[in-house]
Amino acid sequence: AVAGFAISLLFHVTQTEVCPPSCNCKSLGEMKGLHIDCSSRKLTEVPALPVNTKRLYLQNNSLTSVPPGALDSLHSLEEVKIFDNPWNCDCHILYLKLWLEDISAPSLAKIRCATPGPVRMKPLRQLTGNELGICKRLLPIKCLEFFWRDLILIAAAIITLILVACALKFSKKLVCQINLSQ
């Protein structure tokens, strides 16, 4: 009985320690995970979340983006609400869009962009690569540089094949000459 009490106390302490200070956390029962409510807290960034989060409510905050990888550890997540935030739908929103496509299509359907101007009030789900125009500028290498690099690689491969073919022909002639001379 004492061991059970100690385990439940330890379980409770660890659960409250991992709960983000800006959120309200409730246990869904032993080994079932946590219900984390961070809604309407004026958050500007996603807090560090425990891995056993089952339900996550981040709606009605001041979130503009989510850093890549920030939500990847939430493997047991079953429900997420992340709408009513002023999302900045530039290149950096791509992580959130792809993550929600995998985790919760209904949540993705409720997210609307606040900025930049051309996509204001547009659903994030409907954004295409062309509308994330900034992404093109983030690419370090221009397409033309790819073309020249690929062209040089192809030319080098062809020259190498020709040299190998010539070397094989020459080696056959050499073998034939050695056989004839013997």
C-alpha cells in the first residue's frame, strides 16, 4: 500500500513538473496521458510539452509560427486545437502545415492566415508552394547553378565511360598481341 502511494505520488510529482507553467494540465488517468490546456494565455510561442500529451489546446493565443520539430515528440497525441492565432503564413509555416496534415486534418481546416497580406484570412490548408513565395528566396542555390552543376557531372560521367571503354579495347588488343607472339 505504501509502495502504491509512493508510486502515485511520484507519478503526480513528475506529471506536474512536466506541465508547462503557462498551461493547465490534467491527468487522464495513469498511463493514459495528459490533457494540456494552454488556450487563451497570450502565448507567443509553443511551450515545451510533455511527450505523453494526449490532448493539446493552444487556440486563441498570439502564436505566429511553430519552430520545426517542436511538436515531433508528441507521439500519443489524439486531439489538437490550434486555431484563432495570428499565423504568419510564410515559408516558416510549412512545418506546422505538414505536421497537421499528418496529425489532425480537422485542426488544419480551422487555421486561417493573418499575414502576409496576399494570404490574409485564407485557410492554411489551401496554401500552395507559389503562395509561400519567401521559400524561393530561402533556397541557397539558384536553378541555373543546379543546371550547370548537373551538366558538368553528366559530361564527366560520359568521359569516364568513354575512357573505360577505350581501356577495355586496348587491354583486349594487348592480350591478343601477347597470345599471337607466344
